Amino acid sequence: MADGRVRQEIIEKLTRAFAPEILDVIDESHLHAGHSGARPEGETHFRVKIVSGNFDELTLVARHRLVNDTLADELSGPVHALAIEAKPAGG
Amino acid sequence: MNSTIHQLIDNEVKSTDTVLFMKGTPQFPQCGFSGQVIQILDYLGASYKGVNVLENDELREGIKSFSQWPTIPQLYVKGEFVGGCDIIREMFQTGELKNLFDEKDIALEHA
């Protein structure tokens, strides 16, 4: 896990699903050390910043649902919390 | 099992105007994300009911499948799912959250 395997997987899945213009996946697990969902090996808390044309015309809830659905396996597995900033590409 | 807990949740969100499913209580949130939403609701002066999902494993899983939403906290206003922590914060910052309460005719103490 030390090599950021979960983070890599998140990046690959989001890239495949959304062909994002901007994608930033930040491991914020260290900010939650000692928290109930944190594990010593890390990779439990992530922040995703994503800009994609797929989000155009979608509500906030709908955008978040798409990201959550794409990462369903991770969320029911190693990932305890996912902060999402999902923005449409069309200005 | 699922249908019973879903029925319970359904009753909860329909009988109370504003319900926050959270970890811990409004006085003692046990998760930073739940705490952030509490702060926003308190700032707006919204009256709400906090439901502590840590007290009941069935509820903790049931609310996720009920809303089709994988994380907690979750805010419901007049029976409608509004969102989790990020959405609430973004809606608060843009003023959308206050508009939502206004549209649903929910009084805010500090408005």
C-alpha cells in the first residue's frame, strides 16, 4: 500500500470513466490519523478534484453520484472517505 | 431486513423537516465531516434532527442503500436527499442551501 496502489486505481478508473480535463487525486489520510476510519498503512481518505465534460448540465448530486458509482469498489473496501470536487468542463 | 430499516428511514425523513444522518450527535459529532455540516446548519439557524448512525449498524448500512449514497453524513430536507458534506458546503458557499430552505418553507432563525 505504501506505493499508493489505491490512489493509482482511483486515477485509472476516473480517467477511463470521465476522460477528465483536470484530475487530481490527493491522499489526505495523514490528516485523519487516529480517526475511526484511519488505518496505519494509510490510503483511507482521499480528495478528488475532477473537471470533465461528462458533468455538463448535471446537478451537484448527480455528479457526485457518478464519481461514487465509479469508485463503488474502493468505497466499500479500503477507502473510508472521499471528498469530491466535480466541475463541468463547459464554462 | 432491508425493507424494514428502509421503512424506518422513510418514516423518519417524511415526519421531520430536516434530518441529518451523522456520526455522533449534534453536540458531540464523532467525525469531522458530520461536524462540518452541523456547523453550517447551526450557522444558518436551521432546526434539524441529528440521527446517530453509530448507534445502529443496520441503520448505518441501511441509510447508504436507501439513499444510494456511500458515505455519511447525509442531509434530508422534507423527505428529499440533499447531499453529503461536500455538497452541503458548496451549496452553503453559493447560497443555494439557504435558497433550498426558503423554497421548502423552512424557517431559519438567523435569516
